[in-house]
Amino acid sequence: MHADNATATPAPVDAEEFERLLATLRPKLHRYCARMVGSVIEAEDVVQETLMKAVEAFPRATAIGNAEAWLFRIAHNASLDVLRQRTRQRMLASDEDMAMIADPVDDVHQRQAAAAGLRTFMRLSVAERSSVILMDVLGYSLEEIGGVTGSTTPAVKAALHRGRARLRAAAREPDERPLPVLSTDERARLSAYVDRFNARDFDAVRDMLAEEVRLELVNRTRMIGRAEVGRYFGNYASVHDWQLAAGLVDGHPALIVRDPHNAAGRPAYFILLQWVDERVSAIRDFRHARYAIEAAEVFVV
């Protein structure tokens, strides 16, 4: 789904091909949703909802000409639902300047969009945000963007022009936000978990689990209960490509995972923990969804 083949009519996909497409597009869908909702964590929820709706609808759908565009429409609408729930009102762009001509995609706009943080994208209207993400981050054409968002080409052009201008203005503004910090309790909990995990004392880690602990190994499996979740640590015991540190991801307390063989590299992925009465009640591990950390604000403490 790119500008050079926008006029082609893709052949309908069968069920097996559709399953492969879901797996292939998952990181790309996350890139879009993260910038739409302003959080890599919430974006994964939106992606999961998108894929669930797509799987449910596919057997009843007839003549899906472009499955990729169809999936992005579902993701777009799911993102809008999140924004509506968050603000309790529609966040739709005005109709002003609908005939304005936007500049074509180029390296400058692509670099600006790639460098923009999630918080910066949230300063754009929904229409501006979706247009800039789809063209300057994901490389789609004006016509394809209109198909995803349900907008006319002039509307997309106008939103793209305004969105790019706002990104340029935001890039010139200093970031005066205070750095996020962990509370004393959060730091103590995470540090205790990190110390035991890094020491490979998984029996001690298991002792930290609540009886009804839930595990989501994102993009792979789910487990419930201390006995079942306890087996998850055996997989970590068998590999040596991880080292944990306490930190924050998009402002949420998290375990930041690096490859110890690439200490200078960017964190590889993250793990989220929930606690009840000093016990771990839920684990959300993004080891198999490493795309999620791409646009995240990550702080190691």
C-alpha cells in the first residue's frame, strides 16, 4: 500500500494469506497507533483490538480488495475510540483550508516526523496527526490516506500541511517538562525484582508472585496463576540476551531490558509489572513485541 502502486487493485486474500498479513503488519500498525494515541503501551491495546476485530470480521467480509487498507481503517477507528473515551468528546479537525495544497513527501518531512516524540504528535488534531503519520512515517499516498481516514484528498492535503507546520514549530520549542521519577515505593519494588532477576534467582522471583498472577507475553501467549506463570521464568534462565534495570516507559514504571552484549545500544524491550499488597499481580512482557519500544520515552533510573 504505497504511492507507486496506489492505482493497482490487489487480489482478494485467502485466510492463510490474511494470517500472514496480520503478523507482518503488526509492527506497522503499532507505529501508527502509538502516534495516534500518544502511548506505546495503549497502542498495543489498540493493535490487539484491531486484530481481534479483523479476525472476527474476515469470514463475513466480502471482496476485501485491499486488506492492508482495510486493517488500517480498523486501527484508525479503534484509535479514535480511545481518544473519544479519553476526552469524552470528538477530536475532529475543522474544515478550513480544505483546498490547500500540501507539499509532497520528502526527506525533510520524513526526518521531522521520525524525530517527533509521541507527546508532540498529540499536539496535532486527529486529522493532522493521522495524515502526517500515514505519509511521513509510513509512506502512504494521499489517496491511500483518504481511504484509511474516510477523508477527501483536499482534506488530507490541508491536514498534512497544517500538521507539518505544527511539527516544525514544536521542534523549535524547548522541552521544559520535568523528568519523570519513580516514587520511593515503586523504586523499591522494581529494584527488588531487578536484583533477583539479574542474579538469576528465579525461585526468589517466583516468591514475589501473587497466587492469581496474570502474564501476558505480548504477541505470544497468556498465562494465569502462580504455578503456570512460574514456568515462564525457565525461558529466561535458558538465554543470556537480557539484563534488567528499573525505569519508566512513557511515564509508567517499567523494567527496561538491554542486551548485555550490546551495552551501548538502545534498550531492546520492556516489561510492565502490576502489584497488589507487595506481590506481583500482573506481568506484561514485550520480549516478542520489540517494535513497541521504538517510539517510547524511556528513562533508566
